Amino acid sequence: MRGLLATAALAAALGHLALGRAGGGLPPAPVPVAPAQPTAFVPALPGALPGPWPEQLARPPFDPSRRPPAPVEVSVPAFEPPPPGAAAGIVIGPSGPLALLRLVDGRVQRVAEGMEVEGWRVTRIESARVELERDGRRVELRARPQQAGPD
């Protein structure tokens, strides 16, 4: 009970000090201020502004008669399939040369000279290379010998 009375007395004393310093606890009255007079500031424009103003004045940007420029025709070259990826193997036998070509999609196809594979004609098979042709374009695929690994 004594602690409660001491706390209440302390709170009352602090409140009295705070109100006494603030001048009774009331805020000061607001000071009337005269409203500011609005002033319009328009900067002076120079005689000639840089840019294509005569054209823009003659053809306003949002005029209904203005239209975008005509689209430009762009020719897209026809899709040409890529040649087979690599020569996986070459065999020169008594019936003629044969090659195993690894295609772009991972399949392997056996071909002989004169055959077509994915639009490419096999023109020559030699011991280390295969030559293909399509529409006058020639491509050479080299066969890589297998590297012997460590035993």
C-alpha cells in the first residue's frame, strides 16, 4: 500500500512539473498569416527552337490524316536443313565404300556414294572423309579415328 501511494505521489509531482514548464499545458494560439498572392511565371521563349518544328506544325502528330509508314517487305531465306553431324565410321570394302553418318538428331545412318540423306547427296566417300552436296553447296565430314584408351 505504501508503494502504491508513493508511486501516485511521484506521478502527480511529475505531471505538475511538466504542466508548469509548458505554460499551463495549453498550446500557443496560431498566428494568422495572410494568404499568398498567386503569381504566374512564364519563361520567355527564345526566337527559334531547335528541331523540325515547321514539319510538326504542318503535320500535327495526332491528326487523323497521319498514317504510319508502309511496312517494309523482308525476305526470309528458305529453311535449309543442316548437313549430318559427323562421319561416325568409314569402311572401304570390295563392294565399294560405305559410311556411317551420325545425324543431327543422334540417329546413325549407313550410306553409299550416290545416296541421299536428309536432302544431302553423298558424292564421295574416302578413307577419312565423306563429301556431301546440296543445291551446289558442298560439305565435308571427317571421320575421327578412335583414340586408344589406357588399359
